[in-house]
Amino acid sequence: MKTRKSLKKRFKITKTGKVLRKPAGQNHFRGKKSGKRIRKIRKWKEMPKPLAKKIKKLIA
């Protein structure tokens, strides 16, 4: 079965099996966001378990 390339680019799977994603809101309209908010957006966030399970199935 082919992997979903678009999903593979958007998510990371760690060695422990967690699925990580980047938060939305990084590309434009950043002028009105505070520096603190922009720094928080840069970090990878963990996906909720039910969604992570679905994404793992689609990527693998």
C-alpha cells in the first residue's frame, strides 16, 4: 500500500510511537501575533491518541 506523502510531510512519529504535528498559524498574518505566541507555534505538539492511531495507519 502506498504511503500518504502529504501526511508524511506534515507529521513526525517518534521512536516511542508518539505522533507530532506543527500548530497552524505560522505562515502569514504574524505581525499581530506576539513574540511569545510565535515561539510557541514553532514547537511540535503531540496529537491526541485517537487521531494519532488513524494517522499512523495512513502513514505506515
